[in-house]
Amino acid sequence: MTTPTLLVAFFVCAGLVSPGVVANQLPKATNYELDITFEPEQRRLSGMARVTFAEPLSVGDTIRFYLHGEISVDSIKQSGVIVEASTRKVFYHYSYSMIANQIEFVHAGTDDSLAMDVFYSGLFNRSAARSPSDYMRIDSDGVLLRSYGYSLWFPIFLQDRSSSQRVDFSRVSLRVPSDYRCVFVGTKETERLVNGHAVSIWSAYGIDIMAVQCTAQRWEVLSEGWLSVYHLPDSASRDRAAAIRDFAESFHNRCDERLIRGRLPQQAFIMEMPEFGDISSANVTGISSSLWREFGHNPYSMFTLAHEIAHSYVHVPIDHSDPLAAFVIEGFPSYFDDLVLADILGEAWLRSKLDALEESYLSKRTTGLDRYGRKLPPEKCLDQIGFDEIGTYKDRFILTDRTSLLFNYLRVKMGADTYAAFERALFDYDRLSDQRFRNLVLTYLPGADNDLHIWLSTTEYPERFKLSNLR
């Protein structure tokens, strides 16, 4: 059994988690209004979430939601009336500590209700229960939080491992000490000092709830136009900020031209982050300090920034249970970042990059080891890598190399003009699936059924796929 499976069994036996969940206990949240105060030195947050639902909560319904395991619910109100709630610890893999508080209450009012207010507070300590790369926490470094899938810092009405959904955040008020600056996602409406605190107001509409993040550090801000760069107040970080802004602005514009027009955000934010903080969250991009300070000197820092920015342009929603979920979520940005970079660095650079990828891929298939001699995860078909295995395969094996080689194959076989039309159609989907992707490829490359099956549903790599036979 895997470690998470063993933990589930332990929690069930200990009575900390029930083996089944009634689906109708999780109403669909459509809008959040948040008012949160962060106290980094105390590792603490406190605040209120007003949640609006797609359908009215009926009198007598039992309602369930989830919060980080160190957070306590102080009260819940419906129509101004406080309701009684119960809390229990449950295993929750989509929280970095693997433990969440499950809160339940019965809607005991006299009328159906579309909204509820949750008042809550608690700590966010570091935890490596799931992975050392889960950097989520509140401490003297600042506020370092993501959302569903990582850190449950506001009420989540989704069962563990459920597919994500889009929601609105019509008003988010974030309060931090005056020497900190805070970044949410979406649009920063205002920011001002109030009674010794920096208070920023944000809004975000139609955002994937997994793309929500909240970060606050002792940053300085370099801002010109629509793109703002938040960096640490030391000379090494300050020195790189302008170069990072210039590259990010150029890369954003090239993504908009190359992949899908009209995706350029009205506001975008680049943040200097701690270790493991290389992230993409809607219009917010994070780059770890080590890469930040090497930007312009180490090509990998530029590649990392490009990859994270590309995520927001190639993100097409797909159910987490779909066979191609991992391929779409992490495979797409692993190729299309390079495709856009080729507009900057040239086609010769892209050919060289693909040559190196193919050489590495073939070596890994033969040895089962990476370039450092470390054992790789087992070779799998692209449509058999599950959503929960993304962290195991991304940047290591298959999702990066085989995906890039597949798209290059399509680009060569379709020809430049047809492939450009295929790209536009691909990113015009409001939702993608295994079958939709296959159908789209065959629309632009008729007769390629067998080759597409080999690429996606086998681990074969026949001679005709090799770069030397495609040029």
C-alpha cells in the first residue's frame, strides 16, 4: 500500500474518518467574500468567509465543508442566526498536512438560504507530511498559502480528490502588518495603510479554485503598467527585478500572440518566493529566490519563469479522473513554453532542445535512471498517468519529454499552417477530455489514428517517431 493508503486505513480504524461521504452534504459554492487578518509572527490568521451557493440550502439539510486542520470555526451564521456545528479530524490528501477539519451543521433556520458566514481562526505551521516541496505555512517569513489541493485557508466545499471547479471571489480583504505586502489573484482593487496594517482589496471572477493563492512577504514592489514585480528588499533581488519584469512582459505578449489571443491579463504579478515556490496561479507567478537572483546568468531561471507563465495560457479545464488529466495539466506547459521561447531564442534552439529531450528520453527508457543515477518512476503510457501522479512524473519522465516529442511530431506532420489552426482550436475549448483531444488531432491530421494510439496509449517509440526521421 502507498503511504496515503496506509494513512487512510489508520484514520478509518481510529474513527477519525468515515469511509463514505454523502454527496449532497457538499453544496456547490459559487462566490466567496473573504475578510482575513494575517499575523505572521504569531503564525496565525483570523477572519470571515461569506459563501454563496448555486442553490438554496434547504431547512434540515446537513452541510459539510473543510478547513486546514489547525483552524477552528468560531461561529457560523445563517440569516444572522448562529448555528451549532461539529468538527472532526479527517484524512484529506488535498491538504498539505494530510489532515483537515471537517465541519458539519444542520440548516435549522425557517427559510431556505443561499449564503452563510463562517468566522474562523488558527495556525498554519509547516508540514512535510505529503512532500518536502509543500512550502505552505504562516510564519516570520510571511504568508505562504495556496488553495484546494494544498492549503485550506478558507472553507472548501469539495470532497478530497474531487475535480476542481470555477468560483468567484467578489471581494477579498487581506490585512497584514504594515511592513508586508500581500498578493492574492485576479484584480487588486485598492491598497492602503490602516491603523498600522497594510490592507489590500482584491477580486477574481471565474477562477479555478485550485489556482487561488495568497502570499505576503516583506517585499518591495516594482510596478509599471499592468505587470507588478514583488521582490525581497536586498540588493541581489532588487538588481534582477527589472530584467525579470521585462522578460515576463515580453513572454506574456508572445503567449498571447502565439497561443490564444485575448488571454493577456489586465493585471499580472511576479513574486519572489522561498524554496519550492516556483508556481503558476492564474495571473500570479512565483519564482524561488535562488532562481530569481540568477536570472540573466543561469538559463534555467529563464526557462522556469517561462514555464510558470505558460501555465495560465495553456490551462484548459479537464476532470481530474480523465485519462489525459496529467498530460493536459502538466504536459502542455512543458512543451508550449519551449514553443514560445523559440520565438525569442530561435528555431535552432528548439531543435537542439528537442534533440536533448529525445536523447534523455531514450536513455531513461533503457536504464530506468535519470542523469544523476536516481531511479525513475515506472514507464507508463501518457493516458495512464493519473492526476495524483503528476508530482512523480513532471520534470522527470514522460510528461515533459514524451509530450514534447508528440507535439513536435504533430507540428511536423500537420505542417505550419494546419498546426497553427490546430493550436487555436485546442486552446479554444472551454473543457477538454481524452476523446475530445483525440478527435481534434484526427480532424487536423486525418488517418493518424494508429500513431496517435501509440503516442498516448502505449510506451512504444518506433523509428518513424524519431527526430532524425521527421526532418
